[in-house]
Amino acid sequence: MKTSTAPLNIYAGKEALAHIQEHGLQGDDIAMLLGASSGPKWLTLHGIDEYLMQHFFRNRTKALQLMGTSAGAWRMASYALGEQDNNLAAHRRFTEAYIEQCYSSKPSGQEVLDTCRSVVRSLLGEHGSRELIAHPYLRMNLITTQCHGLTKVDNKALKTLGFGLAALLNVINRKTLSWQFTRVVMHHPDGQRVSRSLNEISTRYAPLSIENIEDAILSTGSIPLIIQGVEGVAGEGVFQDGGITDYGFDLPLLPESGFVLYPHFSKVPAPGWFDKSLKWRKPSHENYAKTIMLVPSDEFIASLPYQKIPDRHDFLNLSDTDRINYWRKTIDLTKHLADDLSTMNWKTRVQALPW
């Protein structure tokens, strides 16, 4: 594998790799933009997002599917709010609200949910729900998780037991997630689905609408056991983080024409929330055949304050002032990622998938 001191690494699956090595990469080559669950880790991708909005996808008119879970869905929503420089304004509203969120010393799940709702409303602005549905070429999609059994109850001890059992069974086989969860793909109402082959665990589909999109975006970021679930998002029931089933994606996202662009904080995505500690569980190469990953290099991460990517433990380990300063400094440094993209020679920089 190639080594580089550049701030950004480019990895691609088999079909995407062959295309880039022969043709390079243009904005219109991309059929889908993917945003993974991440919590505050997404701040490391801030400069990439702004470059893609301002330059890579500028003047685009052909349809582009957006797919996200958790904070990745919040990022994807900012792309589809307005056109050209307007979406940059939405992204910056979202960034500011996200960075400035603060909590009491021992916040309840409801307190965190209420604060997250205020972040989502800052992102959407006054007319965001309508703009997301009506955008002329960006198609918003997200995944949320419907909880069943002990994972849906309002008793924290029982809920913890339910999630603990789910984690243990998941070590044996990801298919056991279907015993307590249903993946709910909430798709743009134009009817085109990002994939019709999501059947390895229990999955159903529901259309996004002006009426449900705020709760849908909120629910996909509702971290289990930390944030209260959202009720009635796509039918009756409790809905939580889309990352439970699809934290870093191992899905057959294989557009008939074009490729999937995937900015991500890690070069080896964890398929689901319970897989983060299972280093041996990696996405299939077949599912990533058309995917192009943009990943900050180890050298770039070492240059960040505390030599690490922001994460949700920063709320516990740092004062609000120190955390906010750290996150703002991280965002400033991600401009180097945008600069790298602006001069990217795709043909010479692309590498095969690193797993």
C-alpha cells in the first residue's frame, strides 16, 4: 500500500478504482453521497463537506442521492437546503448549533433530545423541511432504527439489558439484530430507492415528507441509552439511531450508473453500532465495489488538538470552553483537507480499499 504525508487518503472499490485510474473523477461521476454515523467525529470532515458543496458539486443539475445515518444524515440534509451558496449557509448554521450545545452535569435523555431538536431546527431554518423535499436534484434519504422488545421500553435498566443482549448476539451474527430492531429506510418521496437489496436484516421503507422529516432527522441521531427515542416517526413505535444497524455501512449501495462518494473519519468502517469493537468485522468488497472513500490521514489526525478526532466523550472529559475551542480548532484545520481536494490528482492518489 502507498504511504503519503498528504492530509487526505483516497480509497476505492474495484470498479471505482478502475474508473479513476483511467478517467480521473468529476462531480457528475457521483450518483450517491454517503454520510456515516459519527457523533462529533464528523467535525473532522467539515472542510471536505464545504469543498464538495462549493466546488465539486457546484452547478450540478443531475440527480444525486444523499444517504445518511445519525450525524451523517444531519450533514447530508445541509447539502440539500437551498442551492449553491445557500447550502453553505445551512451547513454553517448546523455547525454552529452543534458546537455550542451544552448540557447539565447529568443530563436526562429528554434534555439531550430537546437540545438535539434545537440543533436540527437550526439546521433546517424556517423553510428547511419543504426545501429538503423540493430540491430540484438532491434526493434526501436516511436510515433510522425502530426498536422492539426491551430496547423500546422507557426503563433504563431494562433498555440497557436489551441493548446488551443485542450486542452479545451480534458478535455471533449481524442477522440477530432483526430480533430487536428494524432498519427503516426513509427515502425521498420521488419513489426511487437507494437500494432494493437491503435484506440481510429486517428492513422496511417509508417516504420522507414535510411533516415527518424533522422527527426523522432527529431520530436517526438519537444515540441509544443517551438520548430519548423519538416516537411515531414512521408508524407507531420508538425510533433511535440509524447507526444501530448501519454505523459505517456494509450495504449493497451500487448505483446502476455512477459511483458512491463517502467522506469518512476511518479507513475501515464498522458496519453497525455493535461492530465498533469487532475489528475483524469489515465491510464486504462487493458492497464497496463502486465506493470512493475520502479519509483524513493518520498524519492529519496527529496534527489535531489532543492528537485525536473529536468524539462524544469530549462532553465528559473537557469543560465546555475547552471542548468548544478544541472543536473550532479542528474545523479550522480541516481546511487543509479542502485544499488537498482542490489540487487532487485523482489518478495518482487513489488506492485500493485498505482492508
